[in-house]
Amino acid sequence: MHAFACDIGSGLRLAVAAMMQPVSDQAGLARRLGPFDAVVIGLGSMIGAGVFAAFAPAAAAAGGGLLVGLGIAAVVAYANATSSAQLAAQYPTSGGTYVYGRERLGPWWGFVAGWGFVVGKTASCAAMALTFAAYTVPPAWQRPVAVVAVLVLAAVNCRGITRTARLTRILVAVVLAALAVVVAAALTGARPGPAAAVATTPGVYGVLQSAGLLFFAFAGYARIATLGEEVRDPRRTIPRAVVLALAGAVAVYAVVAVTLLTVLGPARLAASRAPLADAAAAAGASWAVPVAAVGASAAALGALLSLVAGVGRTTLAMARGDDLPGWLAAVHPRHRVPHRAEIALAVVVAVLVLTTDLRGVIGFSSFGVLLYYLVANIAAATQHAGHRRFPRWLQALGAPGCVVLVVTLPPGSVLAGLVVAAVGVIYRAVRVRARS
């Protein structure tokens, strides 16, 4: 614990000094992640706060039909994951679909994907920080504690990707243990009536909307591809890690979904602000309610940690491509991390945390992520046989799946996403015109 505290202290000192590093230092990142760490980072990205929060709005949209929505989300996620994995094997560098879109389709495609990811996930960073604080401190302290969480995790990331992976292992273990305890307590103590687990008949639109909301929970597998420049033997490791992490996350989400519907039923689940805690309480296992809070706190921190890493790498790639200011492309000479990109992100997220409450951005974030994967599927469809690892029909399934899930998101989320995309297009058009 003392050593870890020292790491955080050193990271904070690094964060203060990092902005003084010369802009010319733009070395590549270091390949330090093995297969196990890649899978754990993927799990930490997916088994985040979504498992504690996403089921309530999904139940409000589809009732018990959220199980069907979960299946649809998982299928679309698998199609998208295979596209990302295949592209990452060919282009094992930082940036994910921003890079793949540029290489396969052209600069504008890559920019739209990268812009949607960076803006949407920056909002998600603020949401995860506030979610963590909501589970740990009284309301008056939540914003300051959320800012501290952002700064500390940014400091950990600034110490190098191996420190990020080490902390992710701890957080994933805590989340999985908490989920196991709460699910076991809820199922063994539950005494549901005959109608408790019976769903109302959902409409097709409601089921698809629940799939779009639940897709938010699976989006973390992109983090593995985004970190492609830091994975050892990426052509072999990334495809395996993506599939394994997604399979593990789907299994966890399925168990939790069945548990919540069995214990609470669709109506109570839809109205719940803390479904797992409510399920434990409803089963008479009030002792498990604090365990659910601990798990949710760790999940929010894990999601925030992986988001900072992923957005930082995508920002690095966009700066390298001259779609964001070039000073963000600096890589720290010792720790080999995009320190300026991560520090800039931490500052922006801290401001958002202090001025807004973005805990309701699931739909908006889903819009940006679905747009991101739409570009990934189209890019993967152009790959030649020598680079293909999965059948082309998966892209033919994934791309339309993304479009369907986008149009069934809540109208406010779609409108916000379109506005953000339009702002990005205008920004790049002005930037390109200025350069020319």
C-alpha cells in the first residue's frame, strides 16, 4: 500500500512537470502488455459501472424483454469486436478506429470516428467520476472527491501502462467478487411471487432501444484495440484478448440480468436507482447492500481508469494526424505514455465534474460509440484476404446493427450526438482550410 501511494505521489509530480517536457519528444509507446493484461483491461472496461446502472433504463424501455435486447447488443458487439480485432492486427498502433478509418477509408471517416469517441468518452469520464463519488461520500463532498479521483487515476496512467494494468487487475477482482456475493445473496434469499419474473410483452422498438442502451456496457473491448501500440505480439494477442474479454463480460451481464429480473421484476427494476443493492435488500440480505456499493465504486473507478487510457491514446493519434493540436502528440521519454493528452483530458474532465452532472449520458455515449463501430465495420469490410481473420458477413451484420441501434436510442441522445458530430465536422473543415 505504501509503494502504491508512492506511485500515486510520483505520478502527481509527473503530471505537474509533464507540461514542461519539450514538444519534440514524440517517440512511440512501449509494448509492455501481455495477453492476460490485455484481457483484464478489456474486462475492466466492460464490467464497469454499466453493470450497476444500465439495466434500469433498459428495463424501462423493454421490461423483461431486456434479455432479448441484451442478446442483440451482444451479437452486434461481437460483430464489432471482430472488426476491431482484425483491424488492430493489421494496424497495431494507438488510436483504434480513428487510425483504421483514415487508413482504409480516408481522413474524414477516421476523424468522425475519433471525434465521436473522444467527446463521448470524455463525457463518460465525468459520469464515472461522479458515479464513484455518489457511492462513497455525502452529496456535499461528491464533486471534490470526483475531481480527486480523476487526478489520481490520471497520475497512475502517467506512470506507465503497466501501472494502469496493475490497478485494473485489483479493481476487476473487487468488482467480480462483489457481484458474486450480491448475486448469490439475492438469489438464495429471494422469494418472488409467480409474476415477479414475468415480463410484459415488449414492443420491437422497446427491445431495440434496450439493446442500444445495453450496448454501452459492452463498448469497452475497443480499449484493447486502442492500446494496440502497447501490446506485445499484437497480431496474435489483440484478436484473442478482444474475444475472451467480450465473452467474459457477456456471461457476467447475463447472470446479473436474470438475477435482477427474478428478484425485482421488470417494473421495480425499471424504477430502481441502484438495482443490485435493491435486489439484495428485496431478498432480505441487507448485509449485502454495502457490498454492492463497494462493487459499484470499484467498477466506476475501473471504467474511469480505462477511459482515461483509451481517450488519451485516441487523442494522441488524432494529434499525430494533425486533427488535434500537435502538442498533444508528445510521449513521455521515460514512462512512454501520451502524458500531455492525458493531463489535458484530466483537466477537461475535472471542469466538467465541477460544473455539470453527466451521469445521464448513457444514451449520448452509446451514439458516439455506435458511430465509431459503424466506421470500424465499414473499414474492416475493405480488408483483403491476407488480413482477414473473421468472415466478411460479420461486418455485414455489424454495420446495419449499429445503424439500427442508433436510430432507436432516445431522441435526445440522438440529437445530442448529431450536434456533437456536426461541431466536429465544422471544426475540422475550418482546420483544414486554415492549413491549406
